[in-house]
Amino acid sequence: MDLVRDRRRAVILNRDIADVRSSRERTRKALDATVRRVAQIAPLSFWATREREAASENRKATGATNEWMHRIIDTFGRKLDTAIDSIKKVGTQVLSSNVEEMADKALFRMSVASP
């Protein structure tokens, strides 16, 4: 009877040992998978940080470009305004001198009417 009892205990102990080994193997596999995932965090974090920095630089560059374009448009607009004003002045002067010349010529050509 002791022999049967000892064999049963041995079988039970062997099962317990197998369960512990199986559990240890599952834990090791889970730990390995976790280590692999943790190892991926640093490169992903680096790339995410780099992408955020690149986006920020792009926003700054876009803002600087917009400011530059506004300055160019303002400068060009002011130059166009100046050119238009100059053309108007020259046109007015030319027209007024032509009108004066025509008026002077008209005065000399008019016949004097006697009453």
C-alpha cells in the first residue's frame, strides 16, 4: 500500500513539476515578447519626436514664407501705386499743357469781331 501511495505521490509531483515548467515557459515567452516590444519603444519614440520636430519646422518655414510673400506683395503694390501716380501726374501735365497750347492757338486764330 505504501508503494501505491508513493507512486501516486510521485505522479502528482511529476504533474506539479510539469505544470510549473509549463507555466515558467509561458512566462518566459511572455517576457521575451514584452522585451521585444519594449525594445521597439525607443526607435518609435525617436521617430515620433523627429516627425513632431519636422512638422514644427515646416510650420515655422511656412510662416516665414508667408511673411516674405506679404512683404514682396506690399512692396510691389507700393511700387505700382507710385508708378500709377507718376503716370497720372505726367498724363495730367501733358494734357494740361496741350490744352493750354490749344487755348493759346485758339486765341490767336479767333477773329476779332467789331460791334
